[in-house]
Amino acid sequence: MNQESVHSPTIFVGDDDAAVRDSLSLLISLTGMRAAVFASAVSFLEVYKDEWRGCLLTDLRMPDMDGLALQAELQKRHITLPVVILSAHGDVATTRTALKGGAVDFLEKPVSDEVLVDVLQNAIRIDAERHRESAQKAQAEALFDRLTPRERAVLGLLAEGLQHRDIALRLNISPRTVEVYKARMMEKLHCRTIAEVVRFGARLAQT
């Protein structure tokens, strides 16, 4: 896989049937999306890189590791790439297990090209949103690390909605000192308003 593909949204297709891989790869490329094919779950895991973006489209039944086992392995490795499972052997219990395990969809063969493309595009959007949220939280944590313990305390209490006088009482300092800590904290966090402080606190609290 070339360097451009690594950083571009890509549909990673896992299927042990070469004809199916070729068919899916052609369909995906005709829609303007990128495709990378793998003959097995193991071959995908052996070369996977954390910077890959897009989603994984995997067959349910594969010889070395089936789709559900692959999904479980991704979770074990903390790989957040969205998973779409495609199978001719699905049932209610299997579908339920896949969705409960975090799959964004479970499609039964035969599936229309329109439905498949729509599901894959949605999976790519989910992946983009996950990484956007992850980047925002990482940035928030980096800024938070710059704060002193007092500034962090003022941030937390402001985010809870407390007024300066209440914060002063809680921290046993003067309202004027609260103002000083707040000003320093907001400068370090690049926040211009209390609303931005509250949003920052909420972003930091996200898991």
C-alpha cells in the first residue's frame, strides 16, 4: 500500500474469495473511494498501521479467523477502525453479536451496490468523527497539563457553573485571587469566554 493510501480514507476488504475481493474492489473504486484487499484476517492484522483511516469490510466466514473473531481482536488491540461485516450465512444471533461487539453494520449477501456503498460511506464518516474527537481531546489534555493545580481547580468549578464568590469560598481564597487564576487559566487554554471554558471542561471529561 502506498503512502498516500495509508493516510487517505480506505475500505480494507477482507475475504478469502479472490473473485469477491476483485468485485468489491472494483465497486469501491468506481465510487471514488480507495480499496485495499486482504485474503485473510491474519494478513490484515500483520500489516495494520495505526494511521490507517477508513473502515474494514470483512466476510463473516474465513478459514483462519472469522469476521467476529477479527472484530474481537481489533477491540483487544484497541483498533478503532469501524467494521462492516458482510456474509451469506448471517442469522439473528450472529448479527446481534456483531453489532453488540461494535460493528457499524451487518449486511447479508446479496446486498445491493447502493446499500453497500451507503454503509461504507457512513463508516468512513464515523471513523473521521472518531479521530476528530480523539485529536480534540488530545489537544485539550495537552493544554490542561500546562495548568497549575489551582488553575485546574478553578477550571473545574467554573465548568460546574459556580460563581467567583462560591469558588473563592470553596478554595478558601479571595474573589480577586480567583480572577487572577481564571485569567491565567483562560490564557493558557486559549479560551476567550466562560462558555469556551465550559466546553473545554466537557471535552476533557469525555471518555
